[in-house]
Amino acid sequence: MFVAPEPGERHLRNLRMLTFEGQNAEAYFSADDRRLIFQATPRGAGCDQIYIMDVDGGGRRRVSTGSGRTTCAYFFPDGSRILYSSTHLAAPACPPRPDYGQGYVWPLYDYDIFTADPDGSGLRRLTDTPGYDAEATISEDGNRIVFTSMRDGDLEIYTMDPDGGNVRRLTHEVGYDGGPFFSPDGRLIVYRAYHPATPREEAGYRDLLKRGLVRPSVMELWVMHADGSGKRQLTHNGAANFAPYFHPDGRRIIFASNMRDPSSRDFDLYLIGVDGSGLERVTTHSDFDGFPMFSRDGRRLVFESNRRGALPGETNIFVADWIEHPGRGQ
């Protein structure tokens, strides 16, 4: 279903709504730009499972086991395998939701990372450390997986080979480092991070961590070389900045942020240069827009939004043509 972009969304044209109920998130293109892989909780279902559909919204099918909770799915570049995280080995039931009486928190479930054939068969486990292993994505050459793990007692970023071997730790700062993506040439990794600035903040962070929780209300974007060197901070706005993804030109990053009101759920998409310059707002919807990804050719953008939801708070998947130079047609 085609819908009109919001006023001011100059980069978006032919905006199409692909899902129509429930919670749908983290939709990512296959390398040939013909399919999307994503996590979804249909209305009335227990918790997220992984699905694949055609880029026009057709041919939807579940590809995860149907047990536990899943997250963070991604295609291998050659299309032969998929990657996702799941709790089904820890327990077949959905893990309990966190207590939001202590504010908005993310639970750190006992995920492991798996690969499978695109139809869900041939499941193989890549990680076997206790606790959280998730947020995995793959370099465009298919040679390295980058992911977030609690294996050393803090939330850090690691890389590994496609078979799970040759694990290397890239971050060492106290605090949350996660949500990593490679640049198109594989030389850089963009990620989100929260590093406590005071002993009190660190104590609060560690207390939540012991209970399997993290508070994502302040996350800044960072970039580092693929070997973990040369870390530099891109945003400095004290907001929740997350879901960064490189533009195919490798010089810009698109991401979601509530920087206009850090106490709200009004997240929009923004572009920023890899040097932290040239901030530009992309979406203007008054609720949630997040999880953006460009197609390999840069002609389309997929993202998730609360706009047009049948029920308040439902999140659906949208694809738009990307207009690089608004006013000039492309």
C-alpha cells in the first residue's frame, strides 16, 4: 500500500507500507535487494520470530524455529545463508518481559547466534558462551561477522569468522558498545555506545547489568576501524541515538534519534557524515521511525515506523525510493 510521506520528508518518494499489524522491526535487504529479513511479533503472538518476505511485501514466511525469542537477522552477502540470534536453546518459551517500573530498559536475554539456510533449515550455532550474544551483522565481502556479547562481563563488540571461529574483541570501555555495522568497504564499523561518565553512573550501569538489563536512554554514535583502532565519537547530543547504517557511498551514516526531545519516543531518521558533520533530518513523523537501511544500490530505503498503525504503538515496515538530491529529481 502506497502512503504519502510526511511534510518535509524530501528524500522519500513512493513510500510503501509492507506490514499492517503487530510489531515488525529490523528489516534488512538481501544483497540483491529483492528480499527483506526481519523480526516480528504478530498481534496476539508471544514474542519475536524471524521472517523473510519479498521487497514488495509478498511471500512472507517464518524462517526461525518458532521457539524462544529471536532478534537481529541478516542475510549473508551471497544469499546462501541467514544469520540471527535466538533464545530457543535456553528455553523454548518466550523469556519474561522486564519490569518497566524502573524506567525503560532493554533486557539482555540469553541469546546465541545461529546461521541457517534461507528457508530456516540447516540451523547451526555459532556462539556458545553464557548470556547475551546478539546484534550480529556481516561485512559485504562475507568474511567477518561483527556482534555484541557479554562474554567478558560487559557489553562489548567482537568480530568472528562466518563459522564462529577467530573471535576478536574490539571494544574495552566500561559501558554498552553495540549495534555494529560495517562500512561498504569493510574498513570501518559504526556502532552505538553508552560509557558512564561518573562513578555514580557506572554503579547504576553495573547494577542493571547484574540484573540482565541496560538503559538505552543515552546512546551516542561512534566509528572505529574494523580492527578496533581509531575510535571516534560522531554524536554529542545526550539523546538515544541508535540503528546506524552506512550510506552506500561510505561517507555518510543514517540513524535514528530522539535528539529533538530526548525524553520522548519521537524518533526520526537523520544523516550524518563519518566525520560528524552535515547533520540532516530525514523523517518528520511525530512518533517512532527507526532501523533504517539502504539498498545496496542506494536507490531505496527501508525503515520501521509507528505511522499508519492500525493500533497505537504498532510498528510496521516501510520502503521508499531514495531521492538523493531533492528538487533535482535524484
